[in-house]
Amino acid sequence: MFNKRKKNAAPVEASPVSGAAADEAPATPVRPLDISEVDLEDGAPRVDLGGIVLTHVDGFEIRMQVEEASGEVQSVIFAGDQGALEVRAFAASRGGDMWDEIRPQIAADAAQRGGTATEADGRFGTELVCRVPGQLPDGSEVLQETRIVGIDGPRWFVRATLIGAPVRDDAVRPAYDQALLSLIVRRGAGAMAPGDPLPLAVPSDARRV
């Protein structure tokens, strides 16, 4: 299930309830759940990475993107048959709106690299579709297209980057949204500056490649 990748390697919503049960079911936030909202003793298959707890989602291979020099985990990647979803989690201020703050920064960075970042509506609100010139290993030029999702939670922020078919194919996208919503975020009670990454650790039984 798990692969550990070096940094420069190749990024739930609850199922709908119908009928009377739907009227009685509490509203579920359209975001990954906070650790305080989950019973970790419910027997569901999970892997605890520290700042993020992964719940098993069919159809994806999970990879860890690791900074080679420090050995620190930078992000979690859900790799599917038609694309990938890269997820990073950060500390945020209480009641903050980090996504509104950093969207202009992402757009400015894309423009500086000769590309564009266009706002678009998505399952999680305003998203950014980024198109930036890049280069393949063989030297040929390519337009790299990604879709960035930002989600503000209770004292944390999740940034998710879609790559491949889910960027533009509405039929493919839902499975990747499901993977994003399957996350559980653990901010912790310690003092952290807004924007500090939540610490992640590679499980001892992760397969190294």
C-alpha cells in the first residue's frame, strides 16, 4: 500500500444517505475530518503518520514524498491509474482563512514562471487551475497543468494538488475528492506558527523504493 519516495520523485466525504436516515444524519463538513471528530478505535483500517491519519481508500497507492537531505516527509501522494493527488497539511490560526491569503501568492508564482492560475468553482469552493511551462527529462517543452484545492479546518489548513486526468475530467475527479476527504488531520495542542507544516513520519513498515 505504501511507497516511500524521495522529494524529486513523480501528488471522505461520507457516502450519501437516503430516505429518513438522511433527515436524521448530522451534517458532515465538506473537508477532511479533524482528529477530534473521529473515533480511532472504531476498527477502520488506518495508518497514523502523525499530522495526518490515512484511512484506506480503494484504487490508490499511497506514497510518501521525502526530503532526501533531512529525511522529513514533505507530503502524502495518492497515486491512481489516471492521475495523482498530493496532500500537505499546515498549522493555521483559529478562525483563519489561509486559502484566501495564499491564492494570490500561488497565482503570482505561476505568472512569474510564465504560466497562469485561473480560479474555478469546485467541490471544496474556489480552486486554482494552474498551467505552467515545464520541461520533460528528454528536454522537450510541456505545459504542466495542475488543480490546487485549499481547505481551512480548525487551526489547520490542507493544500491538495491534483495532477493528470482529475484536473480536467469531471468523470475521474470524484475518486480523488473521496481520497482527500478520507484524511484525518491532527493539529496537536502545541504552539505552531500559521503556515508551519504539520509533522509527518514514515511508518516503519513502509516499503522503500
